[in-house]
Amino acid sequence: MEKAGSAPSNVKPPLWVNAEITFRCPLHCLFCYNPVDYAHSGAELSTDDWVRALRQARELGAIQLGISGGEPLMRDDAETIIAEAHKMGYFITLLTSGVGLTEQRIAAFRAGGLDAIQLSFQDSTRELNDFLSSTRTFELKSKVAKLIKQYDYPMVLNVVLHRLNIDHVQKILEMAEAMGAEQVELANTQYYSWAMVNRDHLLPSREQLQRAEAVTNQFRAHVGNKMKIYFVVPDYYATRPKACMNGWGSVFLNIAADGMALPCHEARMLPGLTFPNVKDHDVRWIWHDSPGFNAYRGDSWMKEPCRSCPDKVKDYGGCRCQAFMLTGDATNTDPVCDLSPQHHLITDVVEKAQNPDPGKPMTVHPIVFRDDKNSRKLGEKHAVPTPAAAPVDS
Amino acid sequence: MSAPNIALDSVIELQRQYRFQYEEAQKAYVLLYPEGLIRLEGSAGEILKRVDGKTSVEGIVQDLQQTFPGVELRQDVIDFLEVAYGKGWIRTK
């Protein structure tokens, strides 16, 4: 058994790199998973920095590459980064809102070897799509969907589900089918970052969730192999935690816009840990030797009830960020687990979400949209997102 | 068991969201698709390596028998391709 903080000897290579090439985004989605204080993060990496870091990760064994953000198309070197990554042998998916995806750019991505495009919609209706993203983007996204098919790309449609749109799952799936999507991700909101701030607006009721799952299963039977539908359940409705990132520092390497290398999108919030920057360190050292990536590998950091639990090899104690956000200690059991002495932190919120009126928020506090102004304010107030107790934007 | 989808004269290809390649770090063939990865163990990799949208299933079997002489693998190949079809990895042309 290794000592806490020492490097376990059996570290496998990363498989999946998520490159958040920018935090800039023309959309203002209330459930965005970028850090709430992104406006305080450092300068973006240069093209050369990205290419070097991706090459180092590929040499370690990484295969899957997500080019995301923010909105990755905000960078005009996305084409260069993708073309270079393609030469390295990555399977590359562009994760985009569609804003900025012109025919000229999609042709360049095609030529450069981009493999797939994941297009996000916020809803099947223009009204709610545009409200949730606080932009007028529905028509534009619909045009982009056509462009993606025109360029013969496999299309992955991603729709983040929550209390305000989950009752539209049937329409959302019909829209996906009409667009010719090969893959649909109905991703229930997980409560981090901006989604945590807006949690009382977003958490669906159990009845909403069950209905949406039933509709999804019926639709699966209807489309068969033509369209793969993933339905990601919100972990608040589970009794055992998700195997977050398939284990800390196990397969996933997130590189943020400022170059910070992280074991997940959210780990930047954890106190007492220092995460390395790809500008200063080789990815091999980052992955294998940096204290940040070794902090929660293995199980020597675990406390009870995880430590003696047979499920620890399946769920790794759940999510460190969620444990920290909700209990104040990242080494606690994820409170989603019903064996956690703090499981009530989840069930109290879930109970509140059952009433009175699904489809309507359970709070009178206004929605906090993701934008630079709110980010600067949230960055000053607290590093850890908590549900908005009072309007941020007065 | 449902009706077979794969016959000896079927010509098959990968569904277009999939990419097949050898990964040195894995020491294995893999199937890649948007945000996913399937590691293909021994024979699965050898079979899919020969799926090119031109060769029939019979052609794939014969090629495998040349590479691995003395092994009766016709039924194994068909069984695997049925599974791959069921999972949506491949389609018939």
C-alpha cells in the first residue's frame, strides 16, 4: 500500500484529453461547467503550447481528443490545432455551440482531419433554447446542423437536461432524428460551477426524470441502431455515487484555457492542491508525478465508510469536487452515496425539488447567467460555487 | 435468436462514426467513436482489420485462414460480426 500523496506504481496512460482551448463564449448558459471565476483565469495558451502539450499527451497514449471551451470557435487557430492533432493520430471531436461554424471553417476542419462534431442545443424550441443560453442562437444552430450533415460528419447532438426542458425530451429526440444525428447525449445537469449556483432552478423532480427516461426508452425502440441515445441520469437521484472520471487521474486529462492540467473539469476548486501548467511542465511528469494528479489516486486517501467498502473499486468514493463542495472536505464520501453520513445534503435538496410545480423553478432568486460580469463578481465572493442565496446581479 | 444479418457473401464496412486503428500504448487494435473507445482483444482486432467495405465475409474468412492456418474459424467470424452488427459498429453494403 502506498503512502498518501506518493505516486502509485501502476498508473495507466491517459486515454482522453479534453482541451478547453478558450473560456470565451458567446453563449451564457446557466448550467455552464466552466469555473464560475473563469474571468480571473490567466492568459490563453498559444497555438504552439497547445500543439506541444497535445503531442506529449499522445506520446503517453492518449487517443480521444475533445476540442472544447468555452466556444472553441472563438479561437481562429482551432483549424491549426485540429490539423496538427490529426497528424498525431488522435480521434478528434469538436464540441461547439455552432456559433462561428461557417462553411469555410467546416471545410477547413474536414481537410484537417476532424473526426466528429458535437453540437449543443439547449432545447427543441427556439424560445427556451434562446432563453437558456441568453442569446438568439436557435436558427443559427439549425443551419449549422444542416452544414454538419452536408459535410458528411457524424453528428452528436448534446442537450443538457434540467427542470426547465426535461419535459421536452420527446420533441428533442424528434428534432435529433430529423437532423440525422448519429448520436444523442441527453445529459442531465450535474451540479458544479454555474449549475451549482443555479441548482434550485435546474434540479428536476423525480416524476419528470422518470417520464423522460420512459420517453427515451420508447424512442430507442423506435429508432433502433440508426441513432444512439445516451441518457445520463443526474447523480442526485442515485444512491451510489458515479465513478467520477472513471477514477482520479485514471483516464481523463483536462487542459484548461490557461494551460492548467486537471484530472477533471472542476478540480481547480479544490483547496490545498496545486495543479501544474502545461507551459511549465511536461505532460508525462504532470500525469505520473505531479502531486495534484496523485492526490486521490488509489485508495490510501479514503476515510470511512469508503475505506472498508467493497464498492470502492467500482466508484472510487464518487466525486472529490462534489464531496468538497457539499461537505467541505474532499476526502469525505461523495454525499450522493446513501452510506455517507451526510447523504441528507442530497436528499434535502431532492425533496425540495418535488414540489410544487415541475417545470417551474423552486426559488424566487433570479437565474445567474454565465457571463464575464457575473464571473468577476462570483470570483470575488467565493471560489466555491454555492446556490445563489441572493441575486448576484443587482 | 433473431434472423442473421451477416451472410458469407455480405460486404461490410464500419459505420461511419467509427475509426479503427492500432494503438501502441494499448498494444491492441481499438475502435474509436465520438467520446468513446473500444479495445479489441486478439481475434476481434484481426477480423475488423479486414473489414474494408470491399471484401466479402467469405473473403475475410479465407484471408484469416491463410494467416492462421489449421484453425476452423468460419463460424467464429460470423458470430463476431453478428455481435458487431448488433452493437452498431458495422453495416452491410
